[in-house]
Amino acid sequence: MRFSDLVDRAKGIERKRLVIANAEKENEIKAVEQAFELGIIEPILTGDPLKLSQYSNRFEVIPASGSEDAVKKAVSMVRDNKADLLLKGTVSTSLFLKGVLNKERGLRGRGVLSHIALLDIPSYTKILFITDGGMCIHPDLKTKVEIIKNAISFAASIGIKKPKVGLLSAVEVVNTDMKDTEDWAVITKMYQRGEFKDAIIDGPLAMDILLSKEAAEIKGINTPVAGDVDVIIVPDIITGNSVAKALLYLSPGVQAAGIIAGASRPVVMLSRADSAETKLNSIILGVVCYS
């Protein structure tokens, strides 16, 4: 699957109502305009009414007294079914998540919320997921299991029915000085005993194994995910954030998108520095997974 496949699917879906929490920067509004022109969303902008007045003749504008009020109103619209999906605008991640995770008026699902970055790298065979580089800081074993479940469920929602999941580490053996290798070994054993029926899972594995069959052959490692991985599960937020951004900035022609998995409704969360293209891609992703 390539990102162009998701674009085609989004165009065939009835328009969804998307609300931006504190619309302000040009790149996010440009992305929304492009998504509107593609026929996939009806935009709703929350934020400073003076800054958004130029858009009020085209889109619905919900006045807000500041970033926190904009987040509160945007989240409430999705929760109350007045909008279908939520997009993070010009607001800090912590403030945005405070609204999303609110126990009474937020968009919590039944389990852990985790962030998934999607990268379509021309030199790789298909779309690559990296998770979690945006939500769970130092996940324990239980949380890692939930992150994997979120990724498998999300993959299914966009048409990847049995993703190959690689558990990222620096080595391919259990090292008691590296806690993640112990967690990955436990999870791999869980998979072998049938606890993840909708995926193929292996780890611990280093990045070269995940991305290259040749590297696996040289190291003498036999794994079905070598060079064909769909989902890379990282040990912590620093690793996930760094790997995703390195691939984004160093891979010519890459297309990227990001979304929160595990919420009760689609939540699109990106860096404020992300381009209009990345924001548009993420909106497309949210529309596809909602349908």
C-alpha cells in the first residue's frame, strides 16, 4: 500500500466534518483548504474570530477566547457528534492532550492512547508505521502491549489486515541490561502462543534487520519481518520521535502523516512545524480510518 491508495479511498468517502483546535497558522489552514477542495471534509475553525474573519464566508468559525478555550470547544464538538474528527492546530501538545484526555469531556477510548506516524518512503516497499513517538514516554510492558494492539487495529482500519510488526532494539538477543529486549521477548512469546492473531510479530530486532533482508541474511537471523516490516514498535518516545523525524527529513520524496490511535474518535496530532502537505496527509488518514 502507498499513500496514493489512501488518497483515492478518501475521495470516495462522503465528506467528514473536521474541526481544528485553534486554527491560526497558514500551513494548517492551507491543508484544510486543500482537503476541502479535494471534497473530503467540511472544515470548522475554532480560534480568534478576528484572525479567522477572512474565512468566515467559506467555513464555519467558532470563536474562542484563547488556546485552551479553542481546544475545549473543538473536543466538545467531536464528542457531541457535531464534528467527525479533530485536528490539532496552533496549540501546545500538552494543552491539546489535556483536552483530549479529559475524563468527563474528552475523547478517551477504552485503553491506552498512542501516536502513530506513517511514512511513505519511495525507497521502501510500502507505507511504514512508527509508534509510539508522541504519547507514551516510557511505556512498561503492559502499555507496550496496548500500543501494539492500537497499531494492529489501526492498520486494519486502513486495509492492512495482518501487518508485520517489528519490535525495535539495538540487538537481536535478550540483554538484562536493556529492559526493552526483555519486554520484546515476552511479547514475542505472547505472539507465538496466539495472543496476537491479527499480526506477525518478532523482536527484539535492530533497525537494519527490520528494513533489510540482506542484513538479516548476513547476521544469520531468520525472521518473517526482515525487510518487509509494516509497523515498527519503539521502546520509548525519544526513539520513536527521533526515528520518525530523521526519516522524514532525510528521505527524499517522503510523505508523512500522524494520528492518535485508541481514542473514541479520530484525532489528528502533528508538530506545529509540520508542512501543509503532512497536515493534509494526516487529514486524509483520519478520514479513511473513520470510515
